[in-house]
Amino acid sequence: TVLVIVQIESRQGVENVEKIAQVDGIDVLLIGPFDLSKQMGAQRGGKEHEAAIQRILAAAKAAGKKAAIYCTLSLSHG
């Protein structure tokens, strides 16, 4: 079994995400939020960044694909 994951982390990726999501054989759209905000020149967590993430999620759902997002865990050692 092969799992195919494509990472969306640029403005061009977001602009084409609906077409990307329709590609046969792609299983998961992975959002790279840090690179996405940097490549877009948008503030991470800002309106444009959040709209891009929502567009990726909607494209995945419409195509019957899964979506995932890269995240980090910061642990505080009190």
C-alpha cells in the first residue's frame, strides 16, 4: 500500500489546490503553515493565511481527500 501526501506551502499551491486535490492517487493534502505564510508574505494566523488554510481544507473535503497540517509542540519545563 502506498500513501501519497502532497504538501501545500506556497501561494501557487493554494491557487491550484482544487486541481491538485482532484489528481487521482493523491491521498492527503498536507498544509505547511510556516512555509505557507512565508511564501505568501502573509502574517501567520492572519486573515490571508487563515483563508488559504480554509481553502485547502475545503478543496480536500470536496475531493474526498484527507487534510493534515504540520504543527509543533512546545513544552515548557517549569
